[in-house]
Amino acid sequence: MADPFSNMSAAGDDFIAVAVEALERRAAEPVMSAAVDRYLEALPKAQIKRVVEIGAGSGPVSRRIAAWAPAADVLATEPAAGFLPHARALAEGIGNLRFETRDGTALGLEDASVDLVVLHTVLSHVPDPAPLLDEAFRVLRNGGWLVIFDGDFSKGSLASFPGDPLAACQVYFQQNFVVDPFICGQLAEIARGAGFETRDFWMSPRVIRDDDGMIIWVQFTTNMMRDRGQIGPELAQGLMDEYARRRDAGTLLGFQAYATLIAQKHAEG
């Protein structure tokens, strides 16, 4: 089955509602908000007047960018129209931020008209990143900036012991809800292929011990297994209960690494 995150419009309103909750919860984690702050602080804010986020979802990153650069015009684009009512409600009162349904491979913007393009947890869910990077290159001015932030699902884990049943959920999530779990190792090559020069790259750990930060790895996968007839409802509920038991006891160990790449379009001259 194709990754539902790669075509959220087809996934349906119920899936989008759960995804909004998960995106907002993840964005609120201190380590994740610090990750956004770190890449924003690495950029020359005074030079950035027009920003585009591609694949904004419910908009937590766009809201943070709008607060970071209140004088900038921030356009948050999202191909799945079902996200927009949620995103607009959450961004109410933020005057320099707007949300529009647009295809990230055809933004409908003028050439060289943007100072910063952000792709935050997008590329691991698309079959071919190249058209998105080509479009980012086209709309960016010479000297403009690209930020890619994404999860390395190849190194994710929910296991605490050999044969841990929660590890099966992590593997199933990687197989069914991610297009390319190895995307982080390819970011520099993908950016170079589109014409960008990488200026910085780093990895950040995300550790979940006592909250629901990775519950979707269990929730989405057990629902899918149950709906496919692969497991019964009792086991599906049991795996959810086991996640909750470890969460409440503080013995849960969820791990994921995230990559940040900052690149620049060649400046003329």
C-alpha cells in the first residue's frame, strides 16, 4: 500500500484529523521546536522577506516562521485541501501568514521571487523529490535559501528487548507510512542535483520516554493490520495498551533521528 502521507487528500478526513493532532503534538515537543529554532537561527533573517513552506500540513512550522520573521510574507502551501481549515483556524490572527492549496511541484509563483523555501518532513513521503527541489530552485532568487528537515526512519526504534512486539509496529510503519526511510542520507546529493550548494548539515536525536510522541507508529499500524485482517482487534488494542503502559511507567523508549540540510541557490557574479 502507498504511504497515506504521500496523498493525504485520498487518505480521507478522518486520517487528516488524526494527522493534525499528531503533527501539532510533535511540533510542540521541546526537541522538535528547538530543531526549527536552530535552522531558523542559521539563516540571515534580515534578507528574508518572502517565505514558502511546501507541504505545510496543519502549519506548525509556518506559524513559527511567521513569528520569527514578522516582517516577512509567509506562504504555507499544502496539496491536501482537508488540512486547510485546521491550519487556518490554528493560525488565526497571524497577519503575515496565509495558507493555500498548491502542488509543491507547480507553485504558481514567479521565477526568482522567494527568499526561503522550507520542506519540513516532506521528502520522506514523496516518490520523487526531484520535481519539488526543481520548483524550489526556480522560485528562489539567486542567493536564496533552502531548508530541508526530515526524519531518518531507517534508524527509528520502539524496541526495548529482542522480539519486542512494539518493534514490529515500527517496522510496519516504515514499510507502509514512509516512501523512503533512507532519504536523509541522500539529501546532499538531491540538493546538488537541483543546483543547490549545501551550506550546513546536521542530525538531531528525538527520544520519546513518557508521552505520546510516537503513538501513531502503533495506532496507524495496528489499525491497518486489523483492517487488513492480519491481526484481531484484541491484539491491536493490546499493543496500544502496551505503549500506554510503558509511557505511564516512563519505560518507553522511542528513538528517531532527524536531518537538517541548509542549502543556497548560486548567487550571480
